Amino acid sequence: MSKKQLKRSLEKIEKVINEAHQILEWLNLPTVNKGQPSAANACTTATSPVKVIGRDEDRDKIIEMLHENASHDDVWCNKDVGEQNLPQLLSPFKIGKRGSKILATSRNVDAFSDLGPDVGCANFPISDLDDSIFLELFMYYALGDGNANNGAGSTLWNIGAHIAEKLKRSPLAASTVGGQLRKRKNVEFWRRARDRDLLNETMGALSWSYQHLNEQIRQCFAYCSMFPRGHHFRPNVLLKLWVAEGFIRSTNAGKEMEDVGQDYFDELVSISFLQYGGKESCGEDYYLMHDLMYDLAERIAGHDCFRIEDGWTGEIPPGVRHLFIDTYNGEKLAMKIFQLENLRTLIIKVIKLWTPRDEEVFKNIIMRLQKLRVLNVTFGLTWHVNFLEPIGVKHICHLTYRIGKSHGLILPRTFKKLHHIQTLDFGNCKRLSLSKDEVGINLVSLRHVGNASILKLVNIARSTSLQELGPYFTVSKERGCNIKHLRDLNQLCGRLRIRGVENVKGSEEALEAKLADKERLTELELCWDCDQESCNPEVEVEVLEGLCPPKDLEKLELGGYNGARYPNWMVGRQNGGLKCLQVLKLWKCSLGPAPVFEVFTLLRFLSLSACIWVALPDNMVRLKSLVELSMELCQNIQSLPALPHSLKKLSIKYCKNIRSLPVLPQLLEELSIDYCPNIQSLPVLPQALTKLSTVDCPNIQSPPELLRSLEEFEV
């Protein structure tokens, strides 16, 4: 049984536990080195890791979490028991209720022998996967889902059966080796793999898979060893680093480096070198690297990549090129960095203390590191930060200074000489300025901007390679903030958020933005910030008509729109409408009737908030792809039209005048009717319903008969 299967079994056990306090916790113990458990990422089995615990300051958090059960994944044992800090690691768990148990998994039986006499320990060896089950698993990865069993007896299947025998029933080896074989379904390649003795060991199998990656992907994989075990790899972040380092090469002139990098990332995922981990609180996907993959990456990278974590006191190998520092703790560490003349990457997770002396020392380091391409620094508790001029660094491409929004940052005049800069991010800093009041800096290589304040200083109209435009672009009278500056930025991709649309004077000015030419955009948000008294409804109609997005847009948000009607491109009268739109959010739309939704044939999610319409269109039933409908603070709507049969989730909150609901779709799984005081009753509930909420709806005379399918009911 693999650890993943064990975890799934535990999740099934959790499902049948009805007592409210018997919560099953899953803790992962990443390591600095084998045997140095530095922290535990904690989460319930139903969610992804949300908090790093295990240090002194998080002791209370551990105690709070430890209800009845806990399980540790991947515990390691060091030869030197004194280095393991086991009492420190285990002390919070002594607060657990009498009879509570800790379930831990490890590849090393000795990991549990040094827990001390106070800890009773029983070892239960986990048997390997059955041969037939492992063969089925391997064939799933090697031949694909449809051919895993149907291909029995074929040449590839027979060769694959011999390869599977060599993999010693290792699930990780099955996914990595199988993933490589799936990409090359020719008999000769499979025979060569079968005849390799390298596959007899798990690490050998991983090495074989690594050797069949192209040179650039191998380089990108080894680079990941710089980050701590348990690190959350977010594609959007990692790809920028790979590009800045020059790892990405493309023979396709029409393909952006980030797109090629995404192909690299996808290939690493397809062969399980990286594995999906879940979603961050911001909604972004993150990926994890298996512990054995870290071993492989570290072996390949050698001294090229190095990381410094809490408690480290050794020496940095002189040939290090990529350095990650968990916590910068002053001049002593700085002097070690000072010697690294070949350093290309310096990432400091947090600088907690920052004195004028630290600033001077660090500035000298940056000036000395002539080959530096990536500088990524996060400042912790500090109230004043000066910009560290990397101006002596000719090839700096990626510059990130994460500082708080209350901090000011004055950039030196020499900042304009960073001709190679691709990524600029100053965190939440809102008071960003240039010395000598310079503006309009031309940074022609700029590709990613992570801070809106930068846009007031940089002439973005010249940055035609720009792909990411900070959290938002604000239209204003300030220099560099006119909507026309977006005209030539046709490489913008992903999401574009535009605020201050009320400052666009009319259709001519709106058309200058040429949003329709930005074909790589998938999400667009347009936000007005003016009340009904100061707005001009006709001008807003003209402006929105001129801000026509690309036809393949997938998500559209309109906020504060006071126009009397909706544009032709939105109601299908221009270019056939937004036929690819899947998400539509409208909030604080104050005038005119609701738009016609039926043109959005692929729409899956519709959100309406604080809109003053008295009714929704009668043709909503034609939204055959709609899965979720959310309404909040729509005070004038009294009833809903017939709902589409595809709907699975309906949420209505703070709609004080709504009195009744239509017949509910049979596929509906979740229904929330909260803070709607005038609803008298609910319609017949569909058999598929699993969640029901009727919070603060006092006039519902009697709830309908609860269904057996119902898993959650809140009143």
C-alpha cells in the first residue's frame, strides 16, 4: 500500500466518524536534512496544508488542532539522536486526550526507535502493493486509462509487464517511468527500457526518467532543489525564474518563453516529478515535489544550488550559483554570501531585522555580485527600507522587493539603467517614487509588473513585451495612467483589471486601448468608481462599447457600471458576442434592465451583487451550461425566472424582497437561501441535494421534508 492509498483509507475512516470532535489531522514533516524535522504542514484530510507548525511560536496551534487523532507522514531518523530535537517536536502532542494516538509513516523503521521510554510505540509494516494491482497501476501510466487492461497480450503490454517487475512495486517509479513510456509508444524504446539494469532500484528508475528529459527541462528540474522540502511550487512564480535564468529556449518564433516554460512544467507534472498539491489561499494552484525527487534533484544540481534554513551554521560551497535563504540574520551570513562570485540567484524568504549597517553591508554584496540575474527579497517587521541598488549588476532580470503598503520606497536615478529587467515587483508598497522626480522610464524588456505603483514611473507604452500588468491598471490624470497606454501591449495575457474607468472621456479614447487585439487575455475586469449623481450614463455606454474585449474571453467582471444599456459586443450584436465566456460577475450595476444572458452559451458561473434590477431575463433557462448562480444584495428582485436544468449550486443572500423560488432543477446539489426575510416557503427539494442553508429566514413556515441525500443543513 502506498502512502497516498493509506491517506485515502484514512479519509474513508474519517467519513464514518460522526462525533464532532473526532477530527483527523494529517501532518507532513518536511526536512532540512534527513532526520531534522523542521516543521509540520498541517491540514485536515479534507483540505490542503494551510499552516506551518512545529516551532515554538506555533505550539498553541498544534495543541488546538490535536483533538483525537493525528498522523505524521515521512518521518526520518538521524544517526545522531541528539540532533533530532524529538522532545521539542513531540512535546505539543502530549496535550492530546487520554487514549489519543499518533499515526506516523516512514520508509525507515529506525525513525520510531528513538522516541524515548515515555512514548509507547507499535510498528505495523505496510505491505507492498499486490503484483497485479501494481501492474494495473503501471499500465495506467504507461498506456493510458483506456488501454491499461484492454492492451493485455499486446507487444507493448507484454514488455511493460517485464518492466513493472523491475520497479519493485514503487508507486513513484510506476508514475515516472510509465509517464516516459507513454510519450514514446514504440516497441524498440520499450525494449531498451526493459533491458536496463538501472530500473532495478527506485532511484535508478527516477534517474532513467530524468535522463530522457531534454536538456532545458533537466536544468529546470535541478533548479527546484534550491527550495526547501515541502515548498509550494506555483507555476506563475517558477516560470518567471526559469525565464530570468535563461533556461527557456524556443525554436518557435511565435511562442513566448513563458509558454515554452509552461510546457516544461507540464512535462514534469506528467511524469510525477512535480505533483499537484492543492490551492493557495489566493486561489492559485501549487505543486509539491516528492522527497525522493528532492534527493534526485540535489544529486544532479550538486553545489550549483544551495539553501540555508533555520539553525544552519556551516559553510557555503564557493561554486554556488543559486542560493535560497530562509531567514537573513545579519552580517555574519552576509560575509559568506560576499564570497559567491558566481551567484546568479539570491532569494531571501524574510529579512526580520534591518539596520543602517545591514543596509550598507547588503548593498556592497549586491554591487559585488556581477552575475546576479534574480534578486528576490521579502522584508519582515521594519518601518523603513531603502532601495538596494543592483545597478552594478549588468544582467539583473528579476527583481522582487516585497515590503508593506505603509512603507515608502524611493528608487535612485540609476534605476532607469536596468535595461534587462523582465520582472518588477515591490509587494504592497503604495508610496513608490523616483529621486529627482523622474518619470517615464523606458524598460523595454519588462514582461511582468507586480505592483500598480510602478506604472506611474515606467513608460509602459514602450514595454511592448509586457504580459502581466500588476494587480490592476488605474486610469487617472496622472502621467502614464491614460487608457491609451495599453494600445500596443498585445502580449498581455491572463487577467487584466482596469479601475477608474470613469476617467475615460468617451468612445474614441476607449477605442485607443485596443483591448480586442489582446488575444491572449482570458479575464477582464472593468470598474467604475462614481455614484449615480456624478455619472453620465450615455458616456458610460459609449466607453464600455469601446472597451470591447477579445472574442475568446473566458471571464468578465463589470463593477459600478451605470450605463442605461449594455454594449453590442456583450449582447451578441457584434462579432457574435463572447461565445467562450464561462464566468460573468456583475456588481453595483445601477441603471437599465439586466443584460441578455442567453448569448453566453458556455457560461458556467453567474454572480450578481448589489444590482438594482427588478427582474432577471425570462430566457435564463437557455443557459444550458450554467452550473452556479449567486445573487447577493439584489434588493429589488422579487422572484426568479425558470432556472436552467444544468444548475448545481444556487446561492441567494441578503435579497430582502424576494418572496418565492421557481421549481428547482433536478441536478441541484447545493442550495443557500440566507438572510431573505420575505421568503415564505421552499419548493420541493431535488433528490440530488446534499447541502441546504436557510439562515435567518424567519418566515419559512415549515422546512420541507429533509432528504436522505442531505449531508449538511444549516438554519
